[in-house]
Amino acid sequence: MAESTKQDIGKLLAKQGILIAFALFIIGFTIANPKFLTLDNFENVVRSSAILGVMALGVTFVVISGNLDLSVGSMMSFSTIVVLDLHDKLGPTLAIPAMFAMTLCLGALIGFLVGYLKLNSLIVTLGMLSAIHGLTLTYSGGKNMDIADKEGTWFAIFGQGNILGIQTPILIFIALAALLGIILAKTPFGRKVYAVGGNGTAATFSGIRRARVVFLCYIMSALCVATAGLIQASRSMGSQNTVGQGLELEVLAAVILGGASLLGGSGTIFKTVIGVLILGFIQNGLLLVGLDFSVQYVVTWIIIILAVWLDIAAKRGKLMSPIA
Amino acid sequence: MTEIIDQTTPTPVLRLEDIVKTFPGVRALDGVSLTILPGEVHALMGENGAGKSTLMKVLGGIHQPDEGQIIVAEQPVVMSGPLDAKAKGIVFIHQELSLADELSVAENIYLGELPHKRFGLVDWAELEAKTNAILEKLKVGFNAKTRVGDLSIANQQMVEIARALTVDAKAVIFDEPTASLTDAEKVVLFEVISDLQEQGVGIAYISHRMEEIFKITDRISVLRDGQYQGTVNTADTNEENVTQMMIGRKLDLSRNEAHHELGEVALEVRGLSCGSLFEDVNFEVRRGEVVGFYGLVGAGRTEIAETLFGLRNPTSGSIFLDGAEVAITSPHDAIERGISLVPEDRKGQGLVLGMNCRDNMTLPQVDDLKAGPFVADGAEIAIFDQYRDKLDIRTPGWKQLVGNLSGGNQQKIVIGKWLSMRPNVLIVDEPTRGIDVGSKAEIHNLLRDLAAQGYAVIVISSEMPEVLHVADRIVAMYSGRIMRTFTSEEVTEENLIAAISGLNTEKVA
Amino acid sequence: MQVGKLSKYLAGGAIWGFIVLELIFFSVAGEFFSVSDKAFMDADNMLLLLKQSAPIGIIAMGMTIVMVNGNIDLSVGAIYAICAIILLDSMTWTMFAGLGNWVIPVAWCLALLTGLVLGAINGLIVWKTGVDAFIVTLGSMLGYRGLVFMYNGEQPTSHLNWTLVDFAEAQFLGLHTATWFLLVVTVAIWFLMNRTVHGRNAYAIGNNREAAVNAGIRVGPHMMINFMIIGFLAALSAVVFYSESGSVNPNDGQLYELWVITAVVLGGTKLTGGAGSIVSTFGGVIAIQLLRKGLAHIGADTSTVNLVIGLILIAVLFLDRQLNVKGKEELKV
């Protein structure tokens, strides 16, 4: 009896470990600083996580399909720079669709290379990380981009505005998460993404056009990146070429923290949102209790390792690895 | 149950007593005992899943037994791992090649125990000398420095065998060693085995090939469903008896004698070739007919199925469905045209193990099961329920992950997945591989029923009783070519074996 | 990546063909576009190139053995930064005040020890938890960078020791100190991988892990040693570079992992492990540095360098894939 209770607790911990850790975190921080668990602060966290979160939604598709996307950071820099530049040249109404189109082209290129040409996604997106960074610098001539007339444009609405009393970045994040969550969980396409990531060969043997599914996952990712770039540009109304640098790894960390396996076939949008919020709350909580942002890095490290460790430990039924 | 050894028998090199090994949900070995005498070749037989491999892994130190004893030279021992087993003189030659193909022959033979000097420096001179000495014995055409990846599969197998000769072995376990060897290479292998025998080494030999077993072994032990069935002297028995011990009943050699009206030609193949895989293949399948494809592994049967299913591009020839010529370029294409393929590798090609039963079953038609933009839950569950009942799939519910089901139930999920597509042509590749006897019969009956309902069915199998039992006509293949097509009246075991061995030059389209 | 003909070919020396092509291209193009009137293949320029290859090159040697072993290390840039800080900061610690110039070897040892320990932490986690090295080092990349910032905030850490600078700037037999370090490390790691039991076992583990395990090779300690080697080499790289520069920013070493992996993959090391050669990695390092310098020579800016390197990496992968298609017979999955 005691044995089985112990096992049950172990199972529960392993299965919902992330949520439990999340809850403990919130309780701990709330005790340390009562301001932590307030609606204002919650809004604060979600808003500051929105850009990372939107990108993580797209990367979730890519990771579930069994691939990686390390280019989202530099792609986000690209879309931010492009939309800021075009804003003054074409006006916001044309600049936004033009930026989306250009970003989607990059996503399509990666999707073509990984999906149709079957190249290794780690190396392709590593190469694209560098190439897109170069492209951005070439585009901008290395200069920072700024919107000249910051007051006379409605462009700020995406990053700084309010709709029905909710800040737009939050609204965009929630709406996109709901939309993509439904696509992944409820549509034939979502089912195929899981099949391709779970066992690509079996998916092909079931008549699923695997290349097309992978291609579409990268399109999803590019779409999310473009949206994130839009929020970023609109929030700051000006930007450096390196604004997204390093974000690819934080995004991946959030997705993994949500429990998606790098081998593909598992993960959900909901879990990714949780992963994003955990990262956001850690950052915010540590800040509120007066700790430096650098501590956040270290804490994130420990949490990622623990989360993945618990996950695979539950699957193999043993805490320590069997590696001799 | 223990075997009786008469007083004159020498001290066994290896003895297993009442070995029990359980895996979650399965009692893989249930009190198995086995004695290997010095200088004998001892065959271990049993159907797939009977526990042979598990037993050998226990012997080789890869698995630890839950109960029972391993006795080497009259001393009870505990094998802590493969290296420990090797140190005790028990060498295991794997069925799946376990070589590092980027490394040299010598490094592979001495993998894990490279001779070295001070500071961990490899002693290349000694390594090469020792290796060459072994290779000479095996009379192979490569040397110590050859990269293993550059060798043929058969030569890689010889490298694997060379490993056994590196130690002063008391017992050597061969797991299906001839699966990928040519006849000439088999002769060399059998010579090596007989050399070992003369040196007093005990040999455990696992194989499905009866002719080999009766040629080289002294005694035969049989396992069934993890249980020891007994040991017989090879000289005192015959194939039929051994088979009976393996499957626990008399071999059902009943022919397919069900005759019903055949319909129109559903699939016709003319002059189909695909590079070096198969050449000039001609056959047709009618509605209501089961056509069996029989041949050795590598004869090109699976490749024909894959070509029909759009997974390979034919180099020449044409395919007709219901009389109209078609070009099938992808599985998606094949499915749209009403072809279904139950692939041979259930776990690798048939199922997404991390998905639930229902999702696996409806995967090929998920695009057609829509309610608005979404997958129609109700329709999916209806399909699952229908085929669960029809095929008697035993699972707690559709939410169960396929990876948690038994082999037979997994196979039924794959079959259900393709039946629910209501195909015109159903191709089934090795439908009963790794499935228990009971499920086998069920699947055979199912295939017959499908034909009776008007499906055109192709069954690819390496098991003769299976094709004889289910097929109306049998296509015999050898080395990428159709040697002969038999009707169920014409076929005999002898002429079938002759055809798939390439002995029969008479070709009938 | 599959066992590609091209990767085999690259491992066999195609990378040197690529380097020759680069040399010819930049020499010719330099005649037309160059902003300076010095020839590209000027001896001084080439010596400088070798020296500038050192920081990435030294780490790339460690990455090769880790990748051959079937793992990857994304945390090298952060380890590099921490060790640089330890190196420079420890020279100012009061407890070493009385040592005079003897503080130099002490600081070096401290920095190298730090690298060794950080690498060991990675290795130990990979070994004991069984979590994929990609995830473990992705985490420690963040974690170690956090330690960098905890140490000195966003301030640069600076300390110039002129004896050290003289040593670092010295030339011996015409080669710079940093170049010597790169060459010695290359030879040492080559020796380790080709002549020692540990090196051969590392290949075996990356090539066919199950076979290695069945042959009784202990996978865990080998992986751990390799992570310690790469940690040590990241530290050594920092020691070599910062002995001369004397100032480290907390963001230094960022994206190093990408440069290093690019060099290693260009050199033909398989991502799945088991195959790769130190000599070709050396070629990959030189090829990348040539590209950077060459493009600068003909007046292209960093943006073009990034673009070109990214595209070349993808092109290599593409060519490898194309050469590897078995033709029409191949199963289309």
C-alpha cells in the first residue's frame, strides 16, 4: 500500500511536475512579496512575456514535428527592422503586410530546405540564424531603425495600445495561443504534425505528405515570428539590428519547459504557454524579491534540467540514468 | 521440467536452471532449463516471441534473471554484463550486427578491450597481429585495417564471428548467424563452428532454418511462450516433430480449399522493374482472390509492394487498376486510388507508438473525417469501435497508447486502419510476424473473409504454412524475379521450395 | 545527417580544396576590389589569420571530440566568458598580491580549472540524468552566462599585466603565441582521438552506442571526460585571448558555439556522432577565418560574412544530401 502510494505520488510528480513546481514558485514568491500575486503583476508578467510567448507558439509546431528552429531570434530582428523601415516609406498599412510576406518567405525557404530537401533542421536553422542576421544588417546598413514621427502614427497600437482595457500584446498572445492551440489539437493538420513527429516513416506509410506538414510548421513559426516582430517594433518604435539575438534559445527553453520532447511527437500549445509563463514569473518574481536578472538565468537552467529530468525519469521509471 | 542426462555425459560447459525473467506485463521466460555440453552444437528453437532471444540475453549477461541459476563449469555465476560473460568464456554473437562501422575491423573485434601500452596508448602492432591471426583462421578476404562500413553485410557478420575467437571461449552463442550469408560464406561459418566444436567449445545455435539445424546440430531444445518444451537428439527427430513442439499442435498444413467466384481483375502489373531490386514482374489479382507472394528475405517481394504503394519509383513497366493504367507517385496517391499496404515493420512503419489507438487507426483518413475545420471526434470513435469489434482488438479503450498493446493487438490496429479505408486492393506484408499462435489463426481467417467479401488481397509471407493456408494462388519469387505462379491445386512443398531457391528455371507468368 | 559521401570526402580533404579555392578567389578579387594595396596572401596577413583562428579553433577541437562522441556542447561561449573573468580578476585578488609575476601561472591554472569543473558539471548531468546533451548544455549556456553576470554585473572586467601581454604578443619561429597554442592543441587532440583507447572508444560510442555498451565500454565516464576536455579547451581559448586583450565584457563569447559548430560541421564531422577528424576540423576553422578575412579584404562588411557563412553551411549540407541519394531505387520516406 505504502509502496503504491509512493509510486502514485511519483507518477503525479512526474506527470504534473511542472505545474506543481509552478504552483510552489508562485506560493514562495507571494510569501516573499505580496505584490507578486496581484492582477496588476500578472498582467505585467504576461505582457513582458508576450513576444517570447508568441514565438514559442510557432516553435511548438516545429518541435512537435520533430525538428528545431534556431533561426527565430534573428528572423524576429529581421521583421522588426523591416517593418520599422517600411513604416516610414510605405506607411503602416502597407508596411505590415509587406513585412509579413517577407518573413513568410524566409520561413518558406527553411520549410523547403528541411521539409522537401530533408536537410537536418539543426544545421539549416543554424545557418539561417547567421544568414538572416547578415541579411538584416545588409538591409539596415548596420544602422538602428527609428520611426521618424512617433506621435503621428497608429502603429503603436500593437505594442502599447489597449483594446477593451486589455493591453494589445496580451490580447494578441492569448488570441494566437487559442487559435494555434485549436489548430494543433483539433484539426487534421494538427493530428498530422503529431504523427510526423512521432514516427515520420509511419506517417509517410499512412499517406501523410510529410514534407508538406514540415513545411507548414515552419510557415506557422514564421507567422508567429512576424507577429512578435510587429509587437516588438510597435512597442519600441525603433530598434537595433540585434533585438532578437539569443531569443531562439529562450524560446526553445520555454517549449522544452512545457514538456515538448526534442524527439518530436509530444507537447501542446497549452503546455508551451505554461512554459512561457514559468519563465516570465521567475524573471518577475526574482526581480520583485530584489534579485538580479542574472540569478534568473541560473534558476532557469536548474528548472529546465529538473523539468526534463523528471519527465524522462518518469518514463523510464528510474531517477538515475542507466548509462554505465 | 529438467532434462535427463545419462551418466556418461561429460561435465556441461554451461547449465541454466529454472530461469525466470519477467518484463512489465510479460513473463518472457518461465522456468527454462538448458544444458550445453562441450563440443556439441545445441540448437535453440521456437517461434518469434517464444523467448529465445531473451534467454540468450540472460546468458550473455545483457539481462539478469529474476529467478534461477546460471552454472558455468559447475560453478554458479552471476553475469553482471556482456563483458563479464565474455570473461567467463561465454561469447554472444548478435543477430543484429553490433559493429561500429566507422572503425576498423581490428578495433571492432577488440571493441572494449583494445590492447594498450602505458598512458592508454593503443598498441596498434599487437592489435593488428592478433587480428590477422584470427582473420586467417576465418579465411576472409579483408584485413585488420579495413573499415567495417566498407565491408559487405556478410563480411560484417564474419567480423562479428571473429569476436568469438578472441577469447578462450567455453560457449559461443550464435543468434541467426546465417540470415545474411551466401552459401559459400555459410560453408566457411560451418567450418568455423566445427573447429570450435573440436576444441571442446559448446555452441548454442539459434535459427529458424530447419535444413541448417538438421545439418549441423547435435541436440535441439525448444521453447514456446517462454516455457521449456524439451530437448531431443537431432538424429532421433524430424522437422515435423520439432515444428509440433514449437507450435504446440500438429502443423496445420491444410490447403486453402475455399472456392468462391472470382470477380474482375482489380490489379494488373506488366513488366514492372525497379533497378536492381526486381525485374520484369507480371501478375494480376482479381476481386475475391488472395494471392500469396512467397520467397526468401531479399527476393524483392516487399519492394514490389512498396512500388505499388508509391514508395518507390519503378524504372519501367505499368500498373493497371480496374483495367486503367495508373501512375502511382506517393502513398497519398496510392490511397486515393484504393490501395492499402499493411507494412512488414509494424513498429517502424505501421504505427505511431506514442499515439492512441483511435488516432492511429484513422490516420490515413483524418482529412476526410471532418466536421467543419475540425476532426470529427464522433466519426473517429465510431470507426474505431467498429473495427475493434470486427477484429476483436483487446484494449481498455481508444485512449490507450498503441505502444502499450501486445504485438497481436498492434497488428490488428494496423489491419483495422487499412480495412477502414475500404480499399480495392489490400496488400499485407508479413501479417503474422511476431504474433502468438492464436492471433495468427484469427488473422488468417480474417484475410480469407476479406477475399470472400470481394477484396483483392496480396499476402507477402516468409512462412510456407501461411501462404499455403490463405492463398488462392502463390507467386514464387527468387532474386527479384517471379519464378513461377502456382494455383492451390498445383502447389506442393517441394516445387514451391525449388522455385524460391532458384532451382526451377521453368518460368510461368 | 546521414553517412554522406561528401562528409566522407570532406573528412578526407575536400575542405582543403575549398580553402585553396577561397585563397585564389580572394587573391584575384582582391586585385579589383581591395581597399588596401597589400596582397591577400601576404605572409603577415596569413600569420595574423592563424592567430585570429585560435580562439574558435581551440574550442572546435574540443567540440569535435564531443560531437564524435555523439553529444554537443552549446555552453562553450559562456564557459569561455567565465574563465576569462576568473583569469583577469584573480590577478587582482589580494591573497595573490605578494606573488609578483608568479600570479600569472596561478591565474591561468584557476581559469583552466574553472573550465574543467564547468565541463565536468555538464558531463555529470548528461551522464547521471540521461537528459540529452543538447538540452543540458542549452540550459547551462543560460546558467553559466548568468554566473558571468552575477560576478560583475554588466561591467567589463579588466586587468592588464604587461608581462602577460608581452608573452601573448610574442612570436616564436615566426608564429604568434596564440597560433602555437592552436597547433599544440590540434596535435594533442589528434593524438588523443587517434592513438589512445579513450579516443577510439569515443568514436565507438558515437558510432554505435549499443555495440559499445555491449562490448563493456563505460559510456558515462567517456562522455564526462570529453565534456571536461571541451570545458578545459574553452578555458584555454579564453586564457590565450584575454592574456593579450586584458578586458572582458559579460557578453563576450556569445554565439561562439555557433561558430565552433559551423567549423566542425564544415570539417565533415557527423551530427549523429561516430565520424569526424581533427585535421578536417582544423581545415574548417581556417576556412571560416579565411572567409571572414577575405570578405573583409574585398570590402564586404560583417553582414555579408554572416550571410555567406550561413549559406555555405546550408550548401554543404545540401550537396552532401544530393550526393547521397541512391537514385531511383531509394525508398521515398
